[in-house]
Amino acid sequence: MELEFFGAAGEVTGSCHVLHVAGRRVLLDCGLIQGGHDAAERNRRPFPFAAHDIDAVLLSHAHIDHCGRLPLLVQRGFRGPIYTNAACRDLLPILLRDTAELAARDAERSNRWRDPQQPPVVPLFNSDDVDETLERIRTLRYDERTKIFPGLEVCARDAGHILGSSSLELWCTEGSLARKIVFSGDLGQYDSPILQDPHRFETADLVLMECTYGERLHRDRAATVRELGDIIAAAGHDRGNVLIPAFAIGRSQELLYLLGKNFDAWQLQRWQIFLDSPMAIEASTVYWRHAERYDAEALRMRAAFTAMPVLTNLHLCRTPDESRAINALRSHALVIAGSGMCNGGRILHHLAHNLERHECHVVITGFQAPGTLGRALVDRAPFVRIHGHSIRVAAKVHTLGGLSAHGDQDDLLKWYESFGDRPPVCLVHGEPRSAAALRAKLESRGSRARVAAAGDRLDLATMEISQ
């Protein structure tokens, strides 16, 4: 009985671990590698295992760095079931089909300028691979123990990260050896809008734990919400527009929730609000359907409405023409659009029309990777390039902390300390600096912690790691 670490070990992307138990091999997540100049090449490499040797996949949630290579796994020979919860199941088609469409467009663009003597670029996977992947989904009920095969049972628990995010509680048996493993998945902040807090565990023999923000603390959420209200008020006074680049799943829905909750206080009846992202619109519909995952406050708010949307002046922009029409508005347009890092999508057109206007405001709500347009805006670049044109940045750019879907160091420690028996911890899904900081914090509390590296093997009998 052992664990092998292949993805999101020493980095924050491509979550993928292999559990060997009772003669079977089970994947914990199968995520796409994102970021870095070599991400595309890394995603095309062979898996460090034979896809047809994997007996099942246990999926923590629908973010693409946790699920994005599932169609590639199927394409390369995987024929087993994929287990996840119902909300994650309903988000997967949105994420995976969008990823396939982007891959097709990228391949077409590359081939347009490619030397005809060179072989054409082929998309990583296509819509047929996605369809076959979705046929393999099997649904887990939250908080219900399910037998996967003799020797392995699993229970999905709330992780509080996005809708359908789960920590996985695993009971493993092989001969006389029995181990209980808890895989955190990605953990959210406590007391965040809409979702229930991460589940409180009590016991485990091993905790496989993310550490994305293991070295930092988020800004106070109440102060963050006040700042968003102040930005909207300032933009109204300036008679400009507000642009919010946002991730389609999680961030967009949280922003809509905050706008609805503060509708009167922020005088939003004076504004036209646009959700300009077909993907975010689809995801918001899934959020609406799964009220069983809401916290008490969100349930009370939802009870006042019978259908989406809950904002009377919210426009859902599905078509390109609906998106283009927004740019005729010179003031009091509040636009939420993808992509979250401004490296593509409809937000680029809105930035092109508004960045040179000093009365407009841009609100950055999440992490911006180096090399992205969003990062250039955060770094206060005086000029940026959009669609080949140099554009002067006269608009006011605000970096809004505190809305991260990931828990910070305090949240991670609070989650771990629910385990009364202080089990050993193996840290994944974090950059080396974050992992080292969280490891030191855990060890200062008397816990045994280690940081997983790609290629490590953890013997579950001895709890020792080898390469």
C-alpha cells in the first residue's frame, strides 16, 4: 500500500497522485498543468504510468488544474469510473468542453502560420474525448461512505473552495494493514460567501494537504467588501465604468452574491451590471441548482427569489453582439468578464475601450501570473498591448485582496487542527516557499510534516518516503 506523487508536488498545478491499494491503482485528481513557458509541452508528455492500468479516479473538484487532463487519460486508454460529487459532476462539462474548444482554436491558430513541411499541431484532446470522459462519471453523495472496490471506501466532505469542492476521506485495507487517509483537495476560507465551511475531521493516519497560501495571510474579508463598495462609489462619482476580470467558476458567482447582498447600500440601482461570460453564466446556473451546498446566509438570501438572476439590472451576455453592445456605454456599466488574468476572453475588448479613460476603474480580484496582462496592470504598467495595439493605462487599477477561493495559512492550520490525533502530514499543491512555511508552522505545533516532491513514493505501512 503506497502513494505516488506526480503532479502539484512542489508546485501549484497539475494535481495528480496515485494510490496503490489491494492490488489496484487509483488516481487522486488528474489536472492540467498551467503556467510557465513549457506548460503545453508538459501536458503532452506521457503520463508517468500507463493510463490503462488505472482502475478508478477520485476527483476533488472541477477546477481545470485538478480535472483538465481527464479527457487525455481516457484518450490514452483509461476505461475505469471517475467518482465525484453531484455539483462537481455538473460543472465538469462546462470546464472540459471549454478547454477542448480553446485547444482546437489554439491548434488552428498555430497551424495557420506553421511551415507546411512540418506536421500540424493537434489539440491535446477533442470534444469526443470529453464526451467519453463524462460517460465515466459516477456520483458520490456528500457525507456518505461509498465502497469503490474491496479494500477502498471513500467519503466526500465539504472543502469550502468552490461549489462541488470536496476533501476525500479514504479507508484503505490490504491484508492486515488498514489506513485512513484524508486528501484535502483545495481548501477555502472560513466564513466565505455562499459555501459551507470546510468539514471538520477528527482522525486520520495520514493527511495529504494543500498549501497554496501556506506562507501568507489574506486581507480581512469585511475590509475587502468595504473597499469594493468604495470603488463602485468612486466610479459613480467619476461617471465611469467598472471592469472586473473574473474567473468563470467561483469568483464570478461570489461577486454576484456580494452585489446582490449590498444592492441598496452600494446604490447599484444606478448601474447596469453585466455578466459577460457564457461559461460563467452556465456555471452560475449550476450554482443556483445546488442550494444544498449553501451556507445558512446564502440559503436565506436565495429564498427571496424563485430563479436566477437575483439582480434586477443584471444582463447575462451570451452572444458576441451582446458583449460588443456594452462598449457603447460610457458610464455606470459594471462588467464582470473573463478571463481572470486578462490573458484572453471578452475582458480584453472592454479593457481596450476603457483603459485610456481616467474616469474608469479596473478591479483585479485574484492572483495574476507573471507575463499576463493582468499582472502588467497590477504592476502599474503605463502602456499595455491588446490585440496588437499599444494602449495607455489612464484608468484607475485596484488590486482587491481578500477574495481568494483558497484558505490562507490561518485557515489551513485551523482545518488541520480539527484532527484531534495530530496525524502526519504530506504537503502538496504549493510552491516550495509556501510549503516550507506551513511545514514549519505544523512542526512547531508538534506535528510530523513533510513536503512531497514529484516522483516520491510514500509507503503507507511505514509512513516513510522514498524516491
